[in-house]
Amino acid sequence: MTDIVKEFPGVRALKGVQLKVRPGTVHTLMGENGAGKSTLMKCLIGIHPPTSGKIVFEGKEVHFKNTLEALNSGISMIHQELSPVPERSVCENLWLGRAPRKGLIVDHKKMRQDSIDLFQKLGLDVDPDEKMGNLTVAKMQMVEIAKAVSYDSRIVIMDEPTSSLTDAEVEHLFRIIAELKAKNVAIIYISHKMDEIFRISDDITVYRDGEYIASDRAENLNVDKVIQLMVGREVTEMFPKVDCPIGDTILKVENLSAGRAVKNVSFELHRGEILGMAGLVGAGRTETAEAIFGMRTVTGGKIYKDGKELHIKSPEDAIANKIGLLTEDRRGNGIVGLLSIKDNTVLANLKKYGFPLNHKKMREDTEEYVKKLNTKTPSIDTPIQNLSGGNQQKVLVGRWLLTDPDILIVDEPTRGIDVGAKSEIHSLITKLAGEGKAIIMISSELPEVMGMSDRIVVMHEGIMTAVVDRKDFSSELILKYATSDVPYQPADGKQ
Amino acid sequence: MQKSFDKKKFLSQNSIWLVLIVLVIIMSIAQPSFFSVNNLLTLLSGEAVKGIMAFGVMFAILSKGIDLTIGASAALVAVITASLVQPADYANAILPGLGTLPAPLVFLIGLALGAVIGGIYGAIIAYTKIPPFIATLGAQLICRASAKIYTNRPVSNLSDDFRFLGSYRIGGVFPIIIIVFFVMFAISAFLLTQTRFGKNVYAIGGNDQAARVAGINVEKNLILVYIWCSVCAAIAGMLLAGRSGSADPANTGLNYELDAIAAATVGGTSHTGGICRVSGVLAGILILGVINNGLVMLKVDDNMTNIVKGLIIVGSVVLDMRKNAKRA
């Protein structure tokens, strides 16, 4: 793949990157979240055809328009989020859309036998008659790999395949990868786990911010070198961090657990402080925020605000305790797309407007925040879905400011919005901290979280691996903790 | 510029009223007696009961749900309340010897009964998250059967006081049921646009996850939606009994839920949730009423009338969806 450019409306996601994969090798793609790895793969398999650039596969230039074309040509992808049909059997999932037929009738016997043969070839222990939904994630993944093999794939792309596997399952996966290699199949492997990458990779290519950085044989690289390549830049002063006095502890989280996603997380948050939360995909940061905000069942631990223990069972309780959460999934649980800017702005604060609702006051408040946050909209009666992502985000920020929270949790507040709106939101967050509010800022962009925060909590797979003070911030350190499996031990006077 | 934009928006939002006006004109030309005061009053009083049900069920549809129970719960409330207003000396009374209770008290009993029925299946929908279609289908069967268990014969010979709202005509001409209908219209409009409850239902229908994150108690509001639906059905049931003079466990309100849903749908209430205008639903009720009444007057076959209604229901949703898609 050479000079691949992919533009989404308003964003240049890939800026002319390249990738060269040799048959019979494992080629690992590395980079921070948003570096462009997944986008590049989506270009390759035809989910997002590239805006420009050339893809050459086995000597021929190819232009896949959809995944089916790629699949039939021998390129398959095993997604991080598997999407099986859970109520149907393994067998039917395996041959989905291409079941062997006798005339018009599906040949179930042949389908079943083919599955058994395939599983035997790969050394898989899966019952083809089992319902797909009853399999473990590991087994589902194996079935996906078997499916890739059944298409006679020459390239198999694996996006974070080990993120939900146990150690034994990972070993099994690696054995299968070795077998595929032996069959001269190329594997493109995306992962954040340094140890496994260096165990199985032949080649490593690093991307950063949609650009190609470097590519080399794995034996010529080591963990430190790769992290350096991934980070590669000095943190520039584009973040308007203003040091403001940090007050008393307002929120204390003690051994917070929420199912498997959050395990024993403890931290303190002070008035006027911006506490960053860094980590890679699946670190459990969003889940921690959801647990504090009552969106997720807390299975252990305690939360105190101003010294008093909170028992938050729902977002309603959280808001009553003056906690706000600007969620990561703007479309999923942020905006109500059909409703107007006005209705979206006042949504978390309807109690304020009495009975019957004071429409005049609602309009005034909305106008005020539209002006304050510089939201660009034709009118406050416009449906919010007609605005750009950045302006939608501003409306949501306005919604939370209107509730006058003491603690505002912002989860990926600038994801997918343009640079202008981004820096406006940054200034706003800093200003809020200056007014004595406490902010928790979750961000997958290291420069952002390092530029904005007073301290950073680093998480990895549900555990908290570090709390880093501003003076110690460095991308290398945070990335090291973000891939570490060692839980944080609070310094007891010595450090 | 601004002004012409508003005009366009006004037309697009109220195009359904244009449809209604055109229909009325066509009917009036085809059958001049259609547009007589007498006939229009007949039309309105005929649609009032289903219309009140439509004002209830539109909340359920707005919340991305549905309520199939309302016809049957109307029947259940109708037979129970009717049995409380039969004369003591009436040989065929369901509760012999009880005598006639005061109508206002019986009305309150009916409303409370409606609220309890809706509260029960509303709670089941809100907390078990089973599809409202299924929950209310089950509730429909249970309510209808309960009405038949309560009495196996029509309850008749009801007190005049109880029948007042359903059948009284002011000056012998103007049916008071039309006033009840417009009062219910006003209450629905008020609930929907002037209260937190209304705003909450819009948000829940539009995006229940976002509503929850914004601190809205989704469960509580869903229960309120079905309580409101069921209270509307209770009112409709008591009006029906009052209007016809009897409550029949087997036939009162039979299939009315479908007419109510059709009216709310033709009126632009979106089954994907989050879109509803009370004025649109009013127009939807009237459009179906004009078709019912007009085609009868033109002596069009009953089956033909239903075909026309079917086409209008489907056609209106196709148009609405295209309109909404364009807006998105």
C-alpha cells in the first residue's frame, strides 16, 4: 500500500501512508489511538475506499469497493468487536451467505462436514452445532479465523485479537498464527501489548497522527524505540493550561470496582484541579466515569464527595449531587438528535423551569449558552442533528454548565471535532477549573491530556497503574504505565 | 428571506391540515349534505371516543412504544363503572341492591381503575424492558377477559347522571361529548408542551440513553406514559357506555386501539419515537373521521372504506418518513 490518503469530511485521517507486508510473516501495526491503523485497514478491505493512493496485492493493483470483494480476493479481517449471529449455530455463522446447496436447498450435511474438516485442520475444539452466542470470545475469534482460512485468505488482519483473551487462549491463538504463517499467509496484527508484539512479530510499522513513521524488522527494534517512534513529538503549548490554586479534596474514590471493567480504582480529586485519565482502548476509564455517575453498577468500593459517602444509583442521583458527565458517545447517549438546540440544552435541568414550564426562561438560558460557548447555529430551534460535531459538543457542554456542577467529568471531549472548536473547549475546561470546579478529563490523545491536566491517572485493563504529577509528565512514562500490568502502589512518604 | 423560510416550514408542518381541508371540500362537493352543521356534529361526536384514545396512545408512540390495551381496558372500566350506576330495583342489575352511586364518584373510580391498569403494565414495560407491543397485547387479552368474567351480559339501564357526558346535548343540539374531546385535546397539548413530563417523553422517544444520562428517570416516565394512556382509555370507556346507554364486555371498545393508533400515526406521530404534534394528531383524527362519515354518506361499501383508510395510513407514514429523512 503506497501513498494512501483518506479524507473524511473535515478530517484528513491518513496523510499518504504506506505499508508493505511480506507473505508468511506477522506484521504489526503500532501507534497511539487515532494514529490511523484501523483506518488504514478499513481502506485495505474496502470499508472506506481510500481517497487516493495505490493498493497492490500479489502484483496487481486492486480497488476493493466492499469487504466482500476483499474477502473473495483473499483478504479478511477479524475485528476487535466480533459481530456473529448469536442465535445461529457455529456452522451457519461460518458459512453465512455462502452455504453449500443442493439445488435450492441448503446442504446441511456438507456444511457440517466442511466445518469439522476445517476445525480439524486448524486444531480447533469447537462444536459446529453449538449456538454462536454460547461460545467464549476466544472461541468466537477462532471461528472467525477459521472463516478467514475457509476463504483461502492470503492476508488475515487481526485488530486487537487478544484484548479479551486469557493467557491460555492467547497461547492457542499464537499457535494458530504460527500455522497460518507456515501456510505462507500474511498476518497484519494490531495490538498495544508490547510483550506479545515482540514475541510474534516479524516486521513492525509505526504510525502517528495519520502519518507513516517507520518500518523495520522486529529484531532491530525494542520497546523503548517503538514508544519513542509512537510518541515522537514534543508536547507543544497549544493547550492554554493556566495554573490555578488547587483547593480541598472534593471527590474521593476508594477501591471502586464495576464488574470486570473497573478493578479497585482509588483517587482523589480537588477543587480547581483537572485530573486527566489516560490509557489505551479498553483501559476502563469510561467505565470508571460511568460508575461514578451511576450509569454502571458499582460492585465494590466507596465514593465520597466533600467527605460524605455518596450512594449514586442513577444519573439522576449524580446530577442531584452536582456531578456532570459529558459522555464519550455523543450520538449514542449525548444528544437527542430530533430535538432542538433549546430542548437539548435544558434537558438535564428541566426541574428549574417549574410548572408549567417557563419557555421564556428556557429560551433565555439557551441563548446565553449559545453565545457564551460561541455555538454556531441558525437558531436555537434547529434540530441538534443538523449541527456539526463540534457545535453539538458545545450544546452538550452548555447542558452540563446549566446544571452548575461541582464536578464535571468529560470523556473524550474533543474527539471528532475540528481544531477550532477543540481549542475553545480546552479553554473552557481550564476556565471552569479556574472557577473552582473539579474536572476529570478522559482523553486518548496524550498531548491533550498532558497539556491540560494537573495530574494524570493511568489505567490499563481496568486497573489503575499510576498517578503521575504534572512535573513528571512524559509520553514515554505514561505509555509505559498504559501497557503495564502492575497496579499502582500509593507512595507512602518515601517517594 | 427569514419570512419565506418560516412560511415554508409552517406549510410543511401543517400540510396535514391542508389534506383535511381538501378532503372536506371533496366530500362537500360529492355530497352537499356532508357540510351541514348536523352532520359535522355527528362526525365529531362519533370520533370523540377514539380521538381521546388517540391522545393517550400518542404518548406511548412518542416514547417509542405502543399501547394495544386501550380498547379492552376501556371495556373493563366501562362494565365496572356501569354496574355501579344501575337502579337498585332493576331486576337485571349486575350488583343487585347496590343502587345508583353518584356519577362524579363513579367517574373517579373509573379514572383510578384506569390508572391502576396502566400503572401495572407500564411498570412491567419499564422494568422488564419487554417490548411494549407484547406487554400491551397480553394486557389486552387479560383486560378483555376480565371484563367478560365480571359480567357475561351487557350492563344497561344506566343513570342519567352517568350518561350525561356521553349523551347530553346542549339545547338538544350540541353534544357535550365534543366539549369533553376538546378538553382532552387541551390537556394533552398542555402535558406535551408545558410540562417536564412532556419534554421527558420526547427525549426518551428520541434517545432513551441520552435521556437517562441527562438525569431523566426513564422508568418512572414510561410508567406515567402508560398510566396516561390507560386513563384516556378509561374516560373513553365511560363515555362510550354513556353514549350508547350500556357497556358490553365483549364489544365495547373492540378494535378501538387500532383506530386510535391509526389516527395518531396519520397525525404524524413517528413510531421510531421522538416526533409528535398534538395538532397533527387532531388533524389525523378528523381525517379518518371525514373518511368514515363521508364515505358512509356516499353509500360507499364498508370494505371499500377500509381500503381507503388503509391506504391513507400507509401513505401518510411514507410521506412523513420522507419528510423527516430530508430534515435529518
